[in-house]
Amino acid sequence: MVMRAHSVLGIRAFGLVAATAVALSLAACAPGGDEFATGDARPLTTEEAQTLAAMRLRNLDAGTRTVAFDLGTASDLAFDGWFDYESGVGYGLAAGEPDELLLWNTHVVGSHPATTDAAPLPIPDVNQLATAWQGSPLDPAASRLDTVLATIGSLGADRPENPLLLQQNGTLWLGERTVDGIDLTVYAGPPSDEALAADETADPDAATVRYWIDDRATLHRLDLRLGGEQAWTTVTFGAADDVTLGDPFAEAETATDTDTDTTDGDAG
């Protein structure tokens, strides 16, 4: 039997629920984290919409980016690693009890015992995904961790979003901040992917996702509200020009196909 890329960890295929929609469904509406004046929020200008619309394409062009987040006291887990937007694969160290390496794509997440205090490269045991890694479906509805991993994976695309829709669906400009000497504009994600009715307005205090991007459409920070929490969970992104994760899932699929063809040939 041929094992596809979503099942090389020894599990059944599992469809990914849209990560942003799941984050919205798990979220609370109370304000928290970095404060932005509600009265300052406004719809996007044409230029702002075009910049934000290019964010996912910008991630794909960048290839691999560093990714770090801390789930806080609820799970006492801190992640530090990378996401390769060209291959759609993430990998890194989840420091917790116990420390584990995580490897995921939009379908599955695998864990592997960690023996060092940082995620080693190259990724260990990629030729033994079905045995050395413990796999499960990536289910954003099941856990806060899966929601964050799925959301990170959703932030790459091979084309810009529709900037006109971003001006119509309740996406908001919240303000500007300088972080580590870089000027960033902060946007609140929309309540849905549909355009608002003519008499509707988006509530900035009800936003469940915030994007911090520079004037070149590079995402530096993502804020999410998860699991009914009032506080924001922050994901930070950075450059990783010297890191390429590749696609261990596809490589495992190719190896399995080769083994199957060899076995069939021997049987013939």
C-alpha cells in the first residue's frame, strides 16, 4: 500500500480546518496584550490593503523563517524553530514536560524525543518517520498548540490576497509600533472572509488575530487569542536565510513508493 505525505507518520489522512477560522472560534473577545485605542481603529487605505494582501506571498518568497512562541502557564510550552513556506513544513523544539521536537505540515504533526536544548539540523530520523516519530492529525479544534501550528502553516501563499476584500471584510488598521528599531503597522484580522454588509462595522476589541508587518509586507509578529483566553499569544518571525527544511513527508512518500515498486517487481 502506498503511504501518502499526510500519512507517513502512520496515521490516517485528516483534513485541515481553516486555521484562521478555528482561531476565531476558540477566541475570547476581551481586550488584552498590547493596547490600541479603540477609537483609532479604521478600515484600510488602498495602500495598506495592498501591503497586507502581499504578506503571505512575501513569506513564500522568503522561504524559511524563524518561528517562536510561548503558550504560557496553561501548558508551560515554549517553541523555537522554523517554518519553510516553500515546502510547507515546520520544525523545532517544544520546551516543556518533556522537551520534544515537533515536525508538521498542514495535515499532521509528529513528535520526537529531544536530546539537546535546541532543535538540531538536519532534522533527525527523517528516514524513519513512521517509527522514530509519533504522529497525530493536526487538528486546530483539539488544542491550542495545534491551532498555533496550523495558523503558522497557513501564512504562505503563491499569490496575493484580494486587497479590495480586505477593505470590505472588516480588516482594520490599529496603529503603528517600533519594535527592535523596525517600524511596523498593526492590523486586526477580519471577523470572516466575507464582505461586511453596508451597515456593518467591525469591532476592534473583538479581533482575535493581529498582524504586525513592515512596509515591505514582511510579517514580524502575529497575535492570537486562544481557548477563551483574554491575553494574546504572540508568535514572532525572523529571517532564516541559511535554513532549508525541505519536505521530509514527500521524501518519505517517495521512498515508500520506491520500496513498493521494488516489492511488486520481485513478486512478479
